[in-house]
Amino acid sequence: MNSVPRALLAALKTFFHPRMLALVLWPMLLAIVLWVGAAFIFWGSWMAGLTGLVQQTSLEQWLAQGFLAVATHYLIATVLVLLLLPAIFVTALLITAIFAMPTMVEHVAAKDYPALDRKQGGTAAGNVSNALMAVSVYCLGWIISLPLWLFTPFALVLPIVLMAYLNQRLFRYDALAEHASREEMAQVFERASGKLYLLGALAGLLQFVPLLNFIAPVYVALAFIHLCLDELQQLRLQSAGRTGI
């Protein structure tokens, strides 16, 4: 697992290159603009929908009593704001994966892996399809696991588990699409599965650190690029060794 901290350190060094710094803020800022704009338009509908859900549960009678009857509106508004925060972060990750990854892969490969042949096993359509699948599974898992968040241990662990899945699924394809063949991509995904999930979990922790979560999407993407290209390089060296090339 030494390759995981090595990837994190390499990503930190790459992060401060001017080309990478130019990418840092716009995915998060665009995600904020999109969701704040949506909230401005649909806030009333969202409030009504969430209020209707609460009224269909046993919480209705409890919330209708005393001080909570007055505070219910503000509690629901607070819940909506708390739901918007992960939505903004996930959207920033999605924007980074679809639009910024090609620039980052090109930079990292040219600087740190110049001898790595390009076999172009991925496609632009595969990039978008993979990203949408990753976000869809993440959102489904998030919704299904909501009842478990009422129990403190699960509330601490589940967000990290879900972010670990999202990060590794979202970035691994794009990191290898230009350089690996389809067969090599499948091999790297299988042999480095544990490393990918570990990196995804560690990177996911940045979501919960104020200010750092603004730069997290680009940093996380760089870490996955370094890890995946390093794994691909090792795979090819081992294959060459077995064949005596």
C-alpha cells in the first residue's frame, strides 16, 4: 500500500504547477453556481416536498408539539442546506472528471511517465458513461443508507465508504483511458482494487475540511492519475519480465 501515500505526495507536488492551479477553483465555483441557482428556482418546491415526507412519518406528531412546531420550518430548511453541501461537492467531482481530467492526465504523463505508451483503451463516451454510473450508484447508496445515519457509528462511517466508492469509480477510468488498453484497464482495476478504495477513502476525508474541500476535486483527481499510471507502468514491467522482453 506504499503506492497510496506515494500517489498522495506526488499529487501534492503536481498540484502547485501553474497549469494545475488554473484548474483548482472553477469546478467547485461552477457547482456552487449551479446548485445555488437551482435552489433559488426550486426552493419552495423542495421545502414542500420535504415537509410532505416528514408529514408521512411518525415524526409529524412529535414535531407538531410545543417549540418544535415553530422550529419545524427552520429545521427542514437546515436539512435542505445540509443536503446541498454534498450535492455541490459531488457535482464538482463530476465536472472535474469529465472536463478537467484530460488536461491533468496529459500533464502528469508528460512530466512523470514520458515512456508510457498510449494504447487508448478508453473513449469520451466511456468517460461520460462511467461518470454518470458512478454518481448514480453513489446517490442510490446515499438514499438507501439514510436510515442508518440515525445511528452514530454509521453516520461517521457511511459518508466515507460512499465517497471511497465514488472517488475510485469516478477517476480510475479517466486516469487510464489514454494510456491503457481495455485489457490493461481491467487488470489494473482488479489488482489495485484495495489501493483504489483506500485512496478514495482518504481523499474523501477532504470533503469534510472547510476550505480544503474547494481544492479537493483537482487534488483527488491528480492522486488517482499518479496511482493508476504507476500501477499501469508496474503491470507492463511485470508483463515484459515474464515474456523476457
